[in-house]
Amino acid sequence: MNDQPTIFIVDDDASVRTGLSRLSSALGFQVETYCSAEDFLARERYEGPGCLVLDVRMPGLTGMDLQEELAKAGSSLPIVFITGHGSIPMGIRAMKMGAVDFLQKPFDDNELLEAISSAVEKHHEILNKQAEKRDARRRLDLLSPREYQIFRHIITGMLNKQIGHCLNIAEKTVKVHRGRVMEKLGASSVADLVRLAEKAGVEQRSNECISLHPDQ
């Protein structure tokens, strides 16, 4: 994945695209410009850091339409809306759907640059969390079904004796599995396992006996 942020500018006005491109380039960002939402959607999906500077009103798909399409596709690319014909309800809707900012034309250059910088920073945080989640899930995949089951009980705070009673197995058997879990996951404490579970998005159930199946 390219770590150099890219700013995508989608606006049907060529002069606006040129001006925004120069402004974004001045911050050291890579820039790509598109004259329509359709052209942007035709691009290969972008997985790196960056943001989308998007006009609200355009022929064909509008900026709001593009926002909805990206949301359906699971894109995490932050959006900064720009418009000369916006309304308060429109701005509220855009922000509720995850837009970072909603700027009315004409806007101050510094205002836009601040919004872009904030969006890029936010996207870096999102991508880092996604990477941590993938790594945590990869590590959990190293566990056998029984070890995963033991792991799920450990992170609820259960002791070996409690886990053994819950699973109808000997306490010493639980202890062996627990040791393997700690070793495979590179953990030195229950707190380490809890943090790993949080990163992986594993639900922590309290005082429940958990089945052998990881998805239950």
C-alpha cells in the first residue's frame, strides 16, 4: 500500500479542478482529478491513505450519490464536500453519512486545506485500525477450535477451574490449552489477550459457556 496520501478531486468545473489540484499539491499530496462521479467510480479501487474532495451538484451522479455508492462498497475514504448550492439539511445528511466537512463556495483556501489535512489524518487512523484488526485475526487463526474456545473464556475473566467446569474438561487440560494460547498469540497476560480480542472485534461474553464453534 502506498503511504503517500492521494487527494481525489471530483468536480465538473475544469477551473475548480485546476485550482484545487494546485492547492492540494502545495501540501505535498498526490492529486487525481475527475470531471464526474462516474469517472471516479470507473477507477480501480484505491486502498491507500487520502481523501475525496467532492462537488455536490454535478451532471449524472451527484456528489451525494457518489457518497452513497462508496458507502455501499465499504470504502473508508473520507469525503470533504464543496458546493455553491448547498443547504443545511443537505449538509447534515452528508455529515451523518460520514463526511468530514461540508464547505460552501466560495471558501477560504486555508479552510479547505485544514479540512483536507484533517480528513487525511482521520484516514490514516482508520487504515491503521484496519491493519491491526487484520493482524489480530490472522493471529487468532493460528488457534485450534478448542484453543479458540478456551481463549474466548479466558478473556471473560474466567479461571481455569471455571472454564473446566463450563466445558466439562479437567482443570489441568484447560491449563495446557491456556499455555498454548498464550504461546501462539505471543501474550504474557490476560490483558494482552483482551486487547487482541478488541482489535480483532471478538465479542466478549460474560459468565457464559461458549460453544466450540468460533462464529457462535
